[in-house]
Amino acid sequence: MGDYVDGGARPPHHCLMFRALLLSIRQLGDPAFQKVLLKSLGLTLLAFVVIGAVLAALVMGLFYWFGWLDMDGGDALTAVALTVFFVLLTIIVLFRAVAIAVIGLFADDIVDAVEHEHYPDKAAAALTSPFREQVSVGLASIGRAVGWNLLALPIYLLLFLTGIGTVIAVYLVNALLLGRDLGDMIAVRHVPKADRRDWMRATRGKRMRAGLVGTGLFVIPFVNLLAPILSAAMAAHLLHGGPKNAA
């Protein structure tokens, strides 16, 4: 595992995290980053248009089945309002999962740009990641996000009475999930499949820190549009140990 992640003496964890974020922000002007940003935003928007249309059709169909849309006045308007609310809520909940799944299709470009800029030895040693594996990683990300949040739903509801407990629980669960997703993006380039379980265990702390910061970026308006790219770049810095000459 030491072959895949740099070792040696390092600054404190918070310094490494700040450095990784700063270096990632500095590289936003990289043409590779900008191309991925445009492609990922377009594909994410398309995905949510499709998801929204399908959900709206299903919910409106359900209301029609109950007879709400056969009535005039308030009931029909309420059904439409509830449909819009449900679709928007679903998009908000799924935004991180879908955005990360989409960026997973192009993560190789982001990580490759970071490695060529800061870790040329890692770029030279990178494994070839088949497109089908990238798709598989993206689908697994969505599956984990939906599955784990559904499993945690009873906890979210129980903590709702505390006022802030649900927010903290949602944040921690999704930070954990994001850390796993970011680890997958790096692992497919540098870790043989037979060694990935051990590698994921060894990098759990670094991935969790990347997940905590990345999840924070996802909750900031407008910044959340850049969050998938910044998160992938940060993960590359953290899991490679950080460039020794970075300022």
C-alpha cells in the first residue's frame, strides 16, 4: 500500500487539508478542469431534467389515480404544488450523489491534470481505467447514497426533535459517502483491484477529511457547482500526501 500513497513526515492534518483545497482552487483555470466543468454541468442538468420529468409524471399519475386531478379548484392546485415540492426536494437530496456520479465519468481527466501538475511520477504510473469501470463506480455511488440515506432515515427523524441533530447526521453520513466516492476515483487509477479493500481501509482517515470538506462545499450556493471538481482534486492531493514543495 505504501507504493500507492506517499509516506514520510507531513504537516498537521488541517494544514494538508487547507493546502489541498488551495491547490485545487488555484488549478480551476486549467483547461482540463474547465472542460470537465462544462461537460459535467451539462450532463448533471440533463440528468435532473430527466429525473424531474419522470418523478413529476409518476406523482401526478398517482394524484390522478386518487382522483385529485379530476376536481376543480384547490385540490388540483394542491396536487401540482405538492408535485413541484416533491421534485425539488428530490433534486436537492440527490444533487450530491448525481453530481459525483457524473464527475466520476470525467474524474480521470481531473485527477490526471492534478497528477501531471504536481505528481508526475504518479501520472506516469497510473493504471488504465476502462470507461465501463468509471460508469460502474458512478452507479455504485448513487446506489450507496440512496441506500445509506434511506437506512439512516429513522435516525434523521428521531433527531429532528433536537433541532440541529438531523442536519449533523445528514452531513456526517454524506461526508462518509463522499469520502468513499473520492477514494474510488483515485483507486481506479493507482490500486489493483486485489489491493483496493486494504487500501481503502488504510486511507479511511484521509478520505473522511476530504469528504467532510467536500460536503461542506456542496452546501454553499454556487460553490456547490464547483464542489465535485474541487473534491476530486483535493482527494488526489490528500491521497498522494501533498506535493513536498507546495506553498
